[in-house]
Amino acid sequence: MKFFIDTANLGDIAEAQALGVLDGVTTNPSLMAKEGITGAENILAHYQKICDLVDGDVSAEVISTDFEGMVEEGEKLAALHPQIVVKLPLIADGIKACKYFSDKGIRTNVTLVFSAGQALLAAKAGATYVSPFIGRLDDISTDGLNLIAEIRQIYDNYAFDTQILAASVRHTMHVIDCAKLGSDVMTGPLSSIKGLLKHPLTDSGLAKFLEDYKKGN
Ligand code: G3P
């Protein structure tokens, strides 16, 4: 399973990259705003910085909600760097734009996916990635992980190439459950990746090994 980090924070991206397990980055307008990155030119410059930090795919989201606007924005984003994946919302024009980019060989990430039917549409339109938001479904007492299982079954039934990118991952159990269900990718905060390191028996075991080593030397 690929690990993406879901942030526009350069420090967090650099820390995950240094750990050696990072496969890419996802961002969205809210994450950009959280880092104080505003205005089209600043946002493009920030994507460039992210691409310089990591080796993998970097999802960059369009703001337009009409087909023409999405195409214009997406082409500008894709031209910025070969690592950029154009992120499009799952609305009718987003699906049309996904098909347009897919036919041109430009990679896409269809976002704001909350149902299996929406994921089926994204795959039909040739999306590279589909982003079901599992945490936001959990927030409204709906099983987000069940959506991952449904999409996995549908994509496997028809051998769709679209990769399932579990988004709105909030914690380590989401990461582990997504891996069990066969999600191709997960994107979450740095804490969801670093949390996988933690086990008290690792800490106490290492402390004992070091203590015993000191006794013998
Ligand atoms: O990138 C979109 C998604 O990951 C948002 O996550 O935590 O705001 O629901 P969250």
C-alpha cells in the first residue's frame, strides 16, 4: 500500500520523506489555507516546493466547478511539474474533466467521494486515483471502511485500473484497516504514519537490550 501524506505543511512532508516510507502528497484548498498559502501564484509556488521535497505523486486540486475552468486550471497544474496529479471534485463537470485529462494521458485524482456509485463513475471516466473520505463518513455515523470494501469489490470485478486512495484517514487504525481491505493508497496526517511505530513492548524490549549490553561491557 502506498503512503501519501495529507498536508501542505512542508515540515511534516520533509519529516515523512526522511522516514523513507513516503510515496506522495495530497493537498486540498483547506490544507493550503491552513498553512496560510493564498492566491493562485503562491499556491503554484507551494506545489513546486512540495514536488522538490518528495519523489512521488502530488495531488493539486482545482478550484473551478465548471468543465472549461477545470480544464484550464488542470492543464496549468499538470504543466507545473511531472509529479502533479490533477485533483477534481466528483461532480458532473469533474467527471467530464476527468475523462478529458485521462484521454490526454494526464493523471487525475477524483475527490470528495462518499459512495460506491461515485467511485464507479470515476473509474469509468479513467481516474488514476479515487479518493473516498472515510473519516468524514465515520463522522456522520456511517462506516467509512465499508465504502473501501465496496469499491475494492467493484474495481476487482471489472479489473479497473483506478487506484483506491483512502482519504480523510485520521489515525493508525484507519491505516491498518485500509491495508487489510486492499486499499491501494492511504493519505493521512503525519501522526497516522508515525503512530504505526508505537508499541510499548518495543520500547521496553529495547531498553532491556541496552541495559544488558551495558552489564556485559
Ligand atoms: O484530502 C482530503 C481529506 O483527506 C480530508 O480529510 O480529515 O479533513 O476529513 P479530513
